[in-house]
Amino acid sequence: MSYELEAAVSAARAAGRLLHERLGATLQVRHKGPADLVTEVDRQVEDLIASTLREACPTYGLLGEERGEQFVSDNPRWLVDPLDGTTNYIRGYPFFAVSIALERDAEIVVGVVYNPILDELYEAEKGKGATLNGRPIHVSTATSLGDSLLASGFPFDAWTNEIDNGQQWRRFLKLSLSLRSDGSAALDLCHVAAGRIDGYWELRLGPWDMAAGGLIVQEAGGAVSLVNGEPFSPYGGDVLASNGHLHAEMLAVLNNAP
Ligand code: 2AM
Ligand code: CA
């Protein structure tokens, strides 16, 4: 295991412990937008992760969801979501995670996602495969949409933005086994990687939401792209992840091909 992966794992576990401890406590909730929430726990956990990573890798930069750019260097730099699934966390809906990725030379080389409720730790290093609690994971083998369990997330600005996943959701509803929407992009990506679901797409995500999970899907043998089919980038603003077999068919449905 690389030094950086070790640092990311220890930061994610410490963050997960703090999230678990504070779960159910009375939280101050602030609105970043009408359906975009943040609590003081998000910031506390980001600070804990930042100090852990800073100690391990003092020269690396860090971009976190809550505090933006920290530290000097932009290469390499950490991409951190201290709490992916804040709305769930506030309501005690047990589906949220810590997400930490390392970007080097414009490539994501380390990804760690930790679900503290199930004590599930997903790890990947570029070219070295992906694991769940130390065991290798692989995407599913489903080859037809009709046998597929899919997931998506509803965008935070759905009240005001005409472009949402409503029509796409409806099309997949008629074509797939079923659909889920659980509110954590990082965990949805890991569930594609682990073969628990067969495909997942979401619009308007930040780099901290999908950098780690995107690498974990790729390293588990899956495919990731933007929703329009262009190559995946954590800065691309949206994502389609699948087991690979379903990718072309899902792209066609998403882009409403005849
Ligand atoms: P969050 O809980 O860290 O905010 C839910 O559909 C997914 O969208 C979650 O991964 C959630 O992450 C993410 N999300 C919610 N608001 C967002 C925003 N303003 N920018 C980017 N991602 C967001
Ligand atoms: Ca977050």
C-alpha cells in the first residue's frame, strides 16, 4: 500500500468515527441553497481530514467541499468530501460516506470511500484494483437493462433548474429491473464497483463527490464517462458509471437516442 493510500485510509477512518459519534446529535443546519444543506459537522470533519493529510503529506494541496482550496500546492492535491450525503446525515438516514481522492498530474491515483455505518472501506490505487474491506471487488456481469438495478441522484437545484434527471429516470423506470436514489454519489459509485447495482448516473456533482468513487469503479473493471459519453473527469460536472456491458445502452437512453 502506498504511503498516500495509508494516509487517506487513516483520515477516512478518523472522519468516519467522528461522523458516527455525532450522528443523531442536535445539529445547526445551514442552507447553501433551497435544497442544499450543510452542518457544523461537515466542517469539523473536513478540518480533521485536512490536519491528518497535512501531517502525512505536508507539501500536498487540498480541495475540500466546505472550505475550498487549502494549502499551497495544486499538484499533487487531495479532493475531499468530508460528508457525502449531508441531507441523509441530518435526518439519520444511514447512507453517507467520507470520500478522499488524490490527484497527481491531472490523474486520480488514489481513492478511498468509507461508510462508517456499515464499517465498509473501499480503496483503489490506479492500476492496482479495488477492494472492499481488503477483499478485491468487481462490477456485476449483467448484460441487459431489463436485469439491471440502477441508481441516480436528484440534483440539488431541481427547484430552479429546468434540466434535471426526471425524464431519464422515467425512461429507465420502463426499461430496468428497478431504480434507487439514496443520496450519496460516492457510495453509489462504490456500489457499482462492488456489483451491488449495475449502473448509476447523476447530474451536477462536484469533483469531491466523484473523484474517489470514479477511480474505484474503473479499478473494479467498470466504465465511467460523462453523461454525454465524453471521457470521465471529476471536474466534468456529471457522471455515468456502469459495469461496462450496459454503458452504451445507458448512454443511448440518457441522451434520448431513437
Ligand atoms: P453532499 O451530500 O456532499 O452535498 C445527492 O444526490 C448527491 O449530490 C450527494 O453526493 C451530494 O453530496 C451531492 N450534492 C448535493 N449538493 C451538491 C452541490 N451543491 N454540489 C455538488 N454536489 C452536490
Ligand atoms: Ca459533502
